[in-house]
Amino acid sequence: MTVLPTETGLSVLMREGSQAEHKDAESSNFMSFLLDGKVNETGYTEYLAMLRPIYAALESVGAALADDPIAGAVIDPAIHRLAAIDQDLAYWSGAAGVPAIQSSAVDRYVARVEASAADPVLFVAHHYTRYLGDLSGGQAIGRILARTFDLPEGQGIAFYQFDAVPKPKPYKDAYRAALDALPLTERDQQRVVEEVKVVFGLNGGLFEELSTQLPRYAR
């Protein structure tokens, strides 16, 4: 991938066009408490358990679209997170086992991801919002968790560790360049931006549900 992002490229449109929705999702009570070290082990475990079906859907749809000329440009097993989530759930759940989560927010999110299997242009929005976020702000969350829970080296935070991506910045630059090189019409670019906004809203729905449990999650 050698095409560099431009000020009018899709990657910029996606970032700038979803700033308000991104900010809303990031400013949730649950995420604020998590970043302040105020969420206990139960809260973090249930958060991971909610993420699991979402990543299972992302990676299942991604496998089906791997050869698609649009979605296939960003799909990369090197950044898949499902196995890492399972590893972390095993660490946090221990003998109690993975908690059974019933969540309408998760159901809505999974359904939206699965629907994008029929529209690879929209799948790009889902892939970008989750995986590029994991490679960005997710790194800081991993460090906070390690400090908050005094975790043994590398334990419990596999979700934030990308062994196949030793230098996230060059990878993210190449990812954005791949987005900018996609042969999309102006209308399709706008559809991607709109779907990114939807995805941040779906993430906000997850955090809203988690926020209602903060009394139980208090650390």
C-alpha cells in the first residue's frame, strides 16, 4: 500500500464526519469509570463478554468477504481480536466461566455487522471503527488496566496486544492509505461515513447498558 492519505481522502472524511458520534461514545459513564480505574473485575469481564459476539460476527463476515475487491483491501487476520478476547475472558473469568450476557445492544450491533455481509462497502465502516480504534485508543486502555489491576506481565490484556503489528503507527498509516485508494463513488464514500456514525451509536448503546450496572461494577 503506497498511496498516501490526502486531506480529501475517505479516511479523513470518516474521521471528521463522525467526530460528534465518536466523542459521545467515548464520554460514556462506563468508559470514564473504566479509564479512572473505578470498574472492578466483574465489570471488565462483562464488557469483554459483550464484545465477543461482535468480534465473532466481524471476523465471520470478514472471512466471507476476504476476496471482495472493496472489503478485502482492509481485512487482515493479523489484527483479528476474537482469539485474544477468548484468552482474556479465560483469565478474568477463571473457574466461574464466561458470564452469560443478554443484551439488546449487542444483538443490534451483531445484526448490523451481519447485514453488512451483503454490502461490503458498509463492512469497511465496521472494520475501520473497531480495529483502528483498537490500534489507537485501545493501547492506552490496556496500559490503564495493567496498572489498575496490577496485572502480571501481559496477562488479561491480550485484546490490546498486537504481536503481529510491532509498530502501530505505520500500520495505521497504511490502513488509511488503503481506505483512500478504494475505488468508491462519492455516494459510496458518504454511505461509509454514515455507517461509521451508526457504528459509534451502536457502541454508545453498549456503554449505556454497561453504565446502568456501575453500582455493581464499582471498584
